[in-house]
Amino acid sequence: MDIWGDLAIIVISFAIGAAIGSFLNVVIYRIPANISLIHPPSRCPRCLTRLRKRENIPIVGWLLLRGKCAHCGGKISPRYPLIELITALLFTSTVLWFGFSLQTFGYWILISWLLSLAMIDLDTLILPNVLTQSGLAIGLAFQSAMGIATHQTLSGGVQGLLSGLLAAVAGLWLLDVIAWLGAIALQKTVMGGGDAKLLAMIGAWLGLPLMLLAGFLACLLGAVVGVGAIVLRVLRQGQAMPFGPFLALGALLTMFWGQPLLTSYLKLFAPPI
């Protein structure tokens, strides 16, 4: 494809990602508050004035308003355009990495669910069932579709579905066992039930080997950040820290680099046949 075609795909992917990121801001704010995602339309969180169209343009709208509501002058958190930008960059990176394909479209959905869950967990220490359960169901459908597309048969779809189910159950049990052992060792709850459901959702999307890698990366990143936060006195020892963002980050890293990492690991450590 010529350079103009590539540029067009990048621009379109970025624009779609920014628009989806704008909707994710609504999801992140409204689902924990039990507010409809459709009504009322986007509005200032302070004065509740409905935003005009130009004020609601992803990323650009916040810049035009200079981070303040045009009606009451109240500050608008920079997190809104940041989430829109992150979503746009992830959508664009997915297209560049996997091409314009069914896998890319599926991963766009996964990215949207992961970002929403990570931010909600960061805000509330809760991973809503409505997102983890719907994400798991869509992930299983994705695995089936990928199986059909890969093998060109319905049996390939069944194989993909069973693979996703196996990984989902394994993810659920894995974190449940870790949480149970941690509770025995520390005599307190160390992990919420939502974390296991999130890993099960990740398994439904990525399959068993990549789910295990995502879980390992999440634990590694969580341990490093947790210890660092305690050392820097950002967190007190024993203070609760959301694990959902680390699971989401582990899944995103695995989505892009999981297969090369697994291949390199097997080359280094697998015994010769």
C-alpha cells in the first residue's frame, strides 16, 4: 500500500480511537454511579450544562476550552483527553501491528474493555460484573470467529470457543487459588473477586498460554510498583492497591508482544526434542 493509503488508515484509526475513548470516559464515570450511558447527554460534571458539539470533540475540545467549562469556568480533569489520546494511540498501534483485520477489530473491543475496567478499579477498587461478564462473552465469540476465519470450518469455531472457555476457567481458578493462599498466609483478604473475573475475561480473549503470561506480567508489575510506592511512602504498608490496572496492562503487553516473548522463552528454556 502506498504512503497515502497508510497515512489514511493511521488517521482513521486514530480518529476512531479518540471517539471511542470519549465514550469510555462516559462508561468509566457512569457505570459505578449507576447512571445511564445514553441519557443525559454529555455535560459539565460541575454545573451540569450540556456540552455543545465543538466542546465535545475528543482531545481537541478540551484544548479549545483550556481545561475549563465554558459555562461555569470549573476545571475539567486532564484525564479525559488523556484517556482519549491513549485509546487513539492503542487503536492506531493495533492496526499497524496486526493490519486491518478481524483480529484488529476484536482487539479494539478488548482494549476498550480493559481501559474501562482499569480506570474504574483505580477510582473505586471495584471491577463491575457488567463489564467483566460481557467482556468474557464477547471474548468467547471472538475466539469462535477467529477459529472459523483461520480454519474455514465450523469445527474451527468450536475449537476456538473451547480454547477460550478453558483459558477463562483457568484464569478464574488461578487467581481464586492465589487469593485463598494469600488470605491464609496473611490472615486478611489480599485480592478481590473481580480480579479473578478479569483474568478469566482476558483468558477468553487471548487463550491459555497468553493468559498465563499476562497474569505473570501483572503480578510482576504489581509487585514492583507496590514495593516502590511503599518505599516512596505513596502507599502505607497494608493499604489496598487496585490490581485491575496491572492485569489490564499485562494483557495489553501480551496482546502485542506475548507471542514473541513465548517463542523466545521456549527457545531458551525448552529442552531439545
